[in-house]
Amino acid sequence: MTKDGEPFVGKSHGEDFTRVTFIPDLDKFKMSELEDDIIALMSKRAYDVAGATKGVKVYLNGKLLPVRIIMIKFGLFVNSPM
């Protein structure tokens, strides 16, 4: 949060996409590793984005989160056009 660096923009090979990654500054929060509740919170946010965002593929730890497909299949959207 207080350390920043130049963004890395790599070459694209194939489809256009944007990959967002980060390395948390554990020292800033006086942590030696990410705690289970923080990992669970970040994972939940990834599932939230996967379920609520049309036209994107969300991966968590290298695995595609098929949440939106499941939600469409079972009609779990409220007030949302299918």
C-alpha cells in the first residue's frame, strides 16, 4: 500500500485479456503469512466477481470459477436479464 513500483505490461499471445495480480505487503500489517480469514475473504471476493460480472472469466489459484454459469443454470439472479 505504501510501496509501489512500475507496472509490468507483458506481451499478449492469443486472446486479449487483462490479468491482475498482487503481492500483499505482509510487513505493513505485521504478518508473516496470510491468515485463513483473509484468504477466505479474498476468495469470497473472487467468487462475488465471478458471479456478478458478465463476460469475464475469473480464476482463483489457477482454477476457473464457473459461478456465473451455475447461477444462470439455476436462475439465481434477481432482477437481472438473462
